Amino acid sequence: MANALLQHYIKLTEFLGQALGPDYEVALHDLTDKNRSIIAIANNHVSGREVGAPLTNVALQILMDKSYEKQDYRLHYCGVSAEGKALRSSTLFIKQNGKLIGMLFINFDDSRYQSVSKNILQLCHPDNFVEEIFHLTEPHMDNGAAPAPLPHTIESFHNSIDAVAGDAVNRELARLGVTADRLTPDERIQIIASLETGGIFLLKGAVKDVADALHCSQASVYRYLSQIKKDGT
């Protein structure tokens, strides 16, 4: 049973989904169980998630950097839908007696409107000029209380822990320009340090999924984490 305060937000989630329309996904997260945090979701076709889906990479990093302590919400950051479409996302931090107990996410899919805009612009501009305009006009970062955290983090939406962990590992591999089977020990510990900072290991079972994605043992991941914490003290 969700927290009594969050119970009120369940009905709000349904209301906002219907009031805003099908291009707006509204997702309510209960932080009691990070592995199955979504307790209500409207217009879930936008991200493809269901009730019981875990926290996203952005939500995990918010828990790690504690940015919610200095602000009440984040506005207009970039996410990616189940179909790979760019989303404009915003998050409300739900607090009770100063403690963060939940998050309300609104994810807007503007692809239909972009399509219409492109068709109109193509009436008076060459196609390559129009494509360049849309490439440059990506969602910007903003919030209502302080400089937006995570300026280079794009939110990814998944229904399972292994998908969240696998996606995080793949991002790090792409950043380093290597494959998992060609990692050096230094590169592997660098990736695990980044995953730790991003909050991946707040999810139960993430160590196993990270180990699988990095082609190493769980014992190795724990050893790296221990070394990272030791070096950080």
C-alpha cells in the first residue's frame, strides 16, 4: 500500500493524463521500492513502461546527488521514448516532512508536432536546411530553483532492472569507445565508478546485471566497488 500522501497523487496522475492528452505520459514513483517504483502511470505508450517498472537513470542520479534537497522540481530535460523519440521531461519531487518519498514525472512526446512543423518549413526551405534546424533545437535544461543538474544525462525508460543496468553500461562503453570483452582493469573500474556515482547500485540485483554486461564476476564488481569507496575516503 502506497504512502497516504502518494495515494492522492495516484488520482492526480490519472487526471493529468486525461487532461493533457495522449502525448503526455504521467508516471508516479514510490521510492519505498526502487526496483518496482512506478505505482501509477497514464499514457504509458509514450515510454512503454508499466506499473512496477524501476526508477530511471535520471531518478537514481537525483537520489545520489540529493538535488531534491534544494529544489522542488526539475523542468525540460531530455528523455528517450521506447521508440527512440526525444521527449521533454519534467519531474516534481514529492516530499513529506522534508523527506523525499516520491516523484511525479511528465514526459511529453512532441514528434507529431515536429512532423507538422517540418512539413510547413519544407514549403519554403530546402530539406537539408530544415533537418539542420531540428538537429540544433534539442530540449534545453532548466528548473525552478537552481542550475539544472545532470546537464548531459538523457533519461532512458525501461521495465526491468537488467535493462536499466545494461543501458547504463552500454553508455559507458560507448563513451570510452570500447567493447566489454576488450576492457582493461582500469577501464572496468572507471565504468563501475561512474555507475556508482549514477546510482545504479541503489537497485537490488544491479551488481549481477552489471557483472553480466561487463563480462566479469559479481565478486569482481564488489571488489571494484570496495576499492572505489576506499580510494574515496
